Amino acid sequence: MLTRLEVNGFKNLVDFALDFGPYTCIAGPNGVGKSNIFDAIRFLSLLTENTINDAALQIRNAGEETGDIEDLFFYGVGQRNHRMQFAAEMIVGESVRDDFGREAKASSSFLRYEVAFRYAPPSLTTGYLGGLLLEGEKLEHITKGQATHHLKFPHNKTKFRDSVVYNNRRLSAGFISTQTDPETEQAAIFVHQDGGSRGPGRPSPAQGATRTIIGTENTSATPTILAARREMKNWRVLALDPAAMRRPDRYTQTPGIGADGAHIPATLRHQSNVDTLAGERSDAVYQMMSVILSDLVPIKNVSVAEDDVRQLLSLEIEEQSGMKLRANSISDGTLRFLALAALTEVADQTTVICMEEPENGIHPAKLEAMHGLLKEIAVDPEERVDAENPLRQVIVATHSPFFVQLQSKADLVLAKSKMTSSASGALGEHLMECHPYERTWRCSADQTGINLLALQSYLMPPKTAQIAFPQEFWESMS
């Protein structure tokens, strides 16, 4: 679970910080930079499996994967910054399994991870093609006493916090640190094991590193680092693609809903098999999908058709009339809803789900069902975290007035632009800031927060609307 994100120098995020709860809705106009928050989260996740530069190249730039890593850095007034920093506070799972199948337990479950990079241009002398250089990396624990101040969203201490926050680290030192190597006098990343050794740790030179420590540690000898890696790997930015959701699966397909929504049939069939082995009805997951989906469209049943000849699994929906529709005849909005419903019922692992514009393809009258489904996916902070209440988190970005009106004030933050300027008054790139609603948990003592006036564009129709309640009606409601 990602509880806080701090970014400095990445795209238009400068001195940016945002606290997250189980469910967070970020509202803002097109082009303000809401997507950059998701790109920062995705970049940290990509670092767990890719080289530093490969992770950077997979981040979007103007809607496409970037071809120039330098474009990821903030462009100020007339010049581009060449340093970016990230920090993430997270709750991780206690038990982890390394790449060799060995189980271990993390020493701490509440962690703060920091990483910094600088840009190095191409060099004809060395043959370097240009890219990111690792400057520093740090992983520290947050104690149970500190958790009171770091875990800011409303929650039940006894049931929720005590079930997910623990710390057995006896030393003040963290698990990853950046220090000067006494032998080389260069910056080095040190790995400190969980066992409590007071030794200097195992150093790795920062200069020239192609991967972060988070992206390389994969053994049970460093279980807390491994737990952080597993947690960050599960941070997913969904970009649901109707073509991918309509595609049938092979019998051999590994279950799990993809970031593009693919593999719904394989995932549902796998859960059906799990239910059968557990002594439950084999159609239990399909019945639950049917109940959830009926809030959106009048359907009778959801199932997976099996083609033994071609060894293919296909999604199928039966309407109230008895007509059966395969995935290629199901609407985009229904498929998006079904993909999220599948995540609700079969994804019991710790995960962060980021999604832009969940309202796409959904009729305004049915947005309440979509909002309820997203809230259902997220963990309940008033209950103990277990198999029935997994530590799942949802972060959405929207510019839909209908969707904004459904949000709880405590769940909503408003993204706004702020222009940078030089001493001479020259304007530069706009920065993005996120403002919470007044008197909610994200507001600090010296922070005013937004109110209904700031949300006016989401609450009233356009002035030139041709079909709308009279303006006097809205004025009387404000």
C-alpha cells in the first residue's frame, strides 16, 4: 500500500507530495499533469524489474513511450533541470518468497524508500549514449510509534493498523543507505541485512550502476528489501484496452488481470478451479460476477466458454432474454466494468491500482455503480486486513463532473496548475499541485484546502448549455 508519494524534478512535479488513503480520486482539467503522478508511480514499479534507463524509456511522453530520457526532467524558465528525486512510503507484506522459492519474513512492514537520479548527456569520448545515473538510494523503516503520524487517513488502530504495521528492526540504521565508500571515496549504495549485523554493509558503486538495489535484491537474505520490491512491483497503472479484453485466452494462460485488462477468461476459470478445490460451488465466481455486472447492464449470467478443439477460453455473457454474447459483442464500458469486477473477486494480494478516467464508456446514470465497485476493491481501513479484506488500494484520476460529485470530500483532491517564473518575469512550464478538501485528513494545520467554490466547474452546467435546468435553479442550489 502506497501511503505517500514525493517527487521533485520529474516532468511537472516539483516539490510535489501527496498522501494516499485506501481510495483516492484526483480531479483536474486535461493537461494539468494528473497522468504524471501515475507515471511516477509506474516508474518506481518498473525499476523493480528493469534497468534504470529501460524503466525510464517505458514512461509516456506526450502519450507515447519516451524516446529521449532528458524529456522526463522538469523544464524550468529557459532551462531543463537534470536531477530528479522520488520518495515513497509504503506498507509491505510480512512474508515473502524469493526467486529460489525460499520463504522469509520482513523485519519491518512500514517503509520509506528514496531514490535520486541525474541526467548524463551522450559522450563521444566514452561512447555513453546518455541517460540516468543513480545518485543515491535509501530504504528505512517507520516504527510503530512513528506510524501514528505517517498513516494519516482515518483508520481503526486496533483492527487495521495493528494488523499491518509492525517493526522488529532493533537498529536505527535502515536496509539501504548511500554513503561514501572509504576505499574508493566515491558514493556507494550499501545493503544492510535484516539480521542485525552492525557491520558496514555490502557496498555497490552508485556511479555506473545500471539497476537500483530494489531492482536487484531477490534473495531471502534481505527479506525487507525483497518485500519492498514485491510491493512496488504490484503497483499497476491500468490502461484497459477493449481489444485486449475481448481476446480469448489459451488453456495454458497464467491467471491474472493484465494492466490492459487482458486474461479475464483465464483468471475467472482459475478462480473457479480454486473454489472447487476449496469445496465451494464451481460457478461461485461467475455468479458473483453476474451480480456485480447486473448493476450496469441487465444480464443473467457471466461464464467462460471452453473450446477443447482450439484450446481457447472465451468470455461469454447471457442476457435476460437468453441470448448469449461473446466478448467481441460486449460494449467497451461493460468490459471495463467486468475487468474491475474480476479484480475485486480474484485479486487477494496486496496491490495498488491506478486508473485514469474510470467513467469512460459508462452512462452517467451508472457511474454510481462504477464508483461503488472501485470503493469495494479498496481495503476497508476500519477492519482487520486478512484474506477477506486484502490490502488493496485504488487511485483514480478524472475530469468528469458526474464522477466528482459522487466522491466523499475526504477522498477527493483537486489538481491545479501553477506557473513558474524567473526574476525578470519570464514564464516557464506550469507545475502541478494537489489540494485536498478543507477540514479533511490531508489538510495540515496551516493549510486551507478547497471548498465548493473551487469545484464550481464540476457542479454547474456550462453557460452555453442548450439543454439544462435554468441558471436560477443552480444559483438557488449554491
